[in-house]
Amino acid sequence: TTILLASNNAGKVRELAHLLADSPLQINAQRDYGVPEVEETGLSFVENAILKARHAAQHSGLPALADDSGLEVDALHGAPGIYSARYAGVGASDAANIEQLLADLTAVPESERTARFQCVLVYLRHATDPTPLICQGTWEGRVLYEPCGTNGFGYDPIFFVPTHGCSAAELDPETKNQLSHRGQALRQLRERLAGGLS
Ligand code: ITT
């Protein structure tokens, strides 16, 4: 099956492509289909992932997979959450978002810097699919005081992974995929698709 990956985030696309490399799904990038940006007006990861998948399926005529994800920080009552990509403003760079988050947490002690990545994947067989496949993953950690490591993307350099004693950006890509919110959600999706739901 050829599907469209409904994301313009190079980091996500790289991880999802790697997680699907040995699957029968052939993934195409939405930029090759001229899919315009869709406004993420939802109030939840699930709503935004559905919006993106539906939009991509509509424009391409292909089944579509969308990822909506973000970092929830307990000391900020769950922010940036669904606004993670634009925490420092629309179009902000990863570096600017990190800087903003570190500034907001300067006075917060280590024990109160708990956070988690959330990922919701939505797979639509076609634009009006009434039963979308929805899979979710969560990855627990803590926000560091300064960036560490150069792998990954987004908030990885300031996300401390307690089980491995380093930041997510210090993990090699395979290890990150084994542990991450996205890896968990995608493995779930693969099982459900293999179970005949496609
Ligand atoms: P698309 O909508 O085109 O997929 P986006 O970057 O706008 O790209 P989101 O709205 O889902 O996607 O925002 C997710 C943000 O959460 C992303 O930009 C990162 O800053 C952060 N994020 C998600 N997963 C992450 C990960 O594995 N590591 C680090 N940061 C992550």
C-alpha cells in the first residue's frame, strides 16, 4: 500500500520512515503532492492529527498518516503541549522554542521538571474514513537546564531520559525509536494494520 505521510517536519518524517522501513507500506512525502499547510485548529493532539491526515488524503487521494505530538511540562500545567511547535511564536525554530522553555523554567528545581512527550498517530484509509485508526504513545522524562546532544530534533536536547541517563539528543536514532512516544505509537499502528484493519 502506498500512503502519504502528512507531515512537513523533517525530524518526524525521518523517524517514521525508519520505523516503517521494513513494512509493506510505501510512504510518500506530502510535499511531493503539493499538499498546502493546514491550520491546526484542534484543541487536542487527536483533533489535530485527524485534521492533518484528512487534509492530506483529500489532496492526494491516498491513505494518509499524520503525527501530532508535543512536550507536556508539569510545572507549566501541560504547556507547551499541542502548541509545542510554535511555543516561541508561529514559525519559531527548535532553538528558539528551547530557549523560551528554559527561560520559563529557570527557577524550577530538578524534582519539579518532570515532563513527557506525547504522540498521536492517525491513519485514514481515505479522506472520509469514518473509523480512523488512532494510536498513542507517551515518553516520560525531565527538562534539563541546558541543551545536550545533537541527534533528533525539536526538544530532544533538553529532554532527559532517566532510564538512560542522558538527553534524547544523545541517544542514537535506533534507541530513540525503541523508547519514544512515536516509536510506541507506530508499533501499535503496525500491529493493528497487520491485524487486517487496513
Ligand atoms: P507537522 O504538523 O507538519 O507534522 P509540526 O512540527 O508542526 O509538523 P506538531 O504540530 O505535531 O508538528 O508539533 C510537534 C512539536 O513537538 C515539534 O515541532 C517538536 O518541537 C515537538 N516534538 C514532537 N516530537 C518530538 C520528539 O520526538 N523530539 C523532540 N521534540 C518533539
